[in-house]
Amino acid sequence: MGDSTENLEAVDYKTGIVTVLREKFPSLVPIIVSHALVILAWYLIVKFNNIPAYILPSPGATIETLFQGSYAWGLNTFTTVVEIYGGYVIAVAFGIGAALIFYWFRWFSLLVFPLFVTLSMVPKIALGPLFVVWFSYGVGTNIFIAFVISFFPMLLTTLRGLREVEPELLELVQSLKATRWQIFMKIQLPNSLPYIFSGMKVSSILAVAGAIVGEFIASENGLGYLMIQVQAVLDTAAMFMAVILLSLVGVALYLAIIGLERLLVVQGSRID
């Protein structure tokens, strides 16, 4: 009798966990299934088509590279994380700050904003060698490249959010002698959050691309640097593993942004 009760409690507990996961993460199951299907298809393609490992390694061979110390996965992944997250945080901070300045000072926006647009149109890969000449090799240069690539979307979306606040509401608080900073903190920032988070999502993707561009051009460590090194010896399994780790780093950043958005932004006003 006691065992039956314990079994029922265990079943109820497991059912409760599944229910909570479905309520909190309704899209979790399709995400897991889609990724599992991709891995399965990858495995079957390699197994039944006799594809050489230097063209397409199996999932097992790819995972095995994680346990080979010669790749220094820990150091290279940490370096890339610092570059991505460092450039991203700076881009978000400067993007919001620049948008606020452009909004407050219209004459400054008319003078400088067109210059920002022109600079944003320049291919960042073309600027990479110049950054190396100016700043030399290293993590700092790659952080700067990630910042440059991810900055402009943050600026645009934040500026759009600031301009979407109802003019009548602004006139009301201005009539109450509120300062610019008070208006921003109490009115504009809460109303701009959906746009800000939309820009943060786009910038997170670009920050990953920026850091890897920097590592391809000028780096002594990092996942991008490792990919260049193993490419020379056709170590495709290590290249695949580097891509997977890079994707996980980017996904972790993106999920963190979504989690923060759910805490701060009302669901109906989110911009997906």
C-alpha cells in the first residue's frame, strides 16, 4: 500500500513538472524536437552516404573533439564570450545614450545622425584591417568590432521608441515642470522598452557576428581563431564543434534578453 502511494505521488510530481514546463515554456517541446530531428538527419546522412569526415563529420566525432585538450576549448570559448558580451553591453549602453541625446537635441541629430547612417553603410569587414592597424591584435579590438556592428540597430530602435510616446502625455508632464531626466525615467523609458528590447535582440545577433569577424581578422584566441587554425588541416569536426559552441553562446545571450523582457515589459506591448 505504501509503495503504491509513493508511486502515485511520484507520478503526480512528474506530471506537475511537465504541466509547469508547458505553461511556462509552451514552445520548449517543438524547439527540442526540431533540434533533435536536425541531429538525427545529420547522423543518418553521414552514416548512409559514406561522406568523408573532412567534408561532414558525424555528430559523435564532433562531440569527441570536446575531450581533446589540444583545442583549448575553455580558453577559446571564454575569449569569445568576453568579446561578444563586452561589445554587446557597450553597444546597448551607447545606443540608448546616443538615442537620448539625438532626441533631446534636434540640432545635434540633424548634424550628426546622417554621419552615423553613412558610417553604418560601410561594410564592417572592410574596416577590420583598419582596426587592426589602429588598435593592434587582441580582445579589445574584437570587442570594438562587435560594438561597431551591433551599435546602430540599438540606436535606431531606441530613437523610434522615444518618438512613439504620445505628445499629449509629454506636454502634460512638461506643464508640471518635470525635468528631461524625470520625463525619460517616468514616461519615455517605460514606453520605449518594447522597442529597446527589439533592438537588443537584433544587436545580440550582430554582436556574435562582429566578434567572429574580429577573430577571423585579428586574434590569438577565440572560437573564430580556432576555426581558422583547424581549417588549414581540414579538421572539420573541430570546426563544427566551434560553430556549435558559438551558437550556444549566442543563444544564451538571446534567451537572457527574452527573460529580462518578460520581467520588464507587459506581454501585449512586446515587439517580437
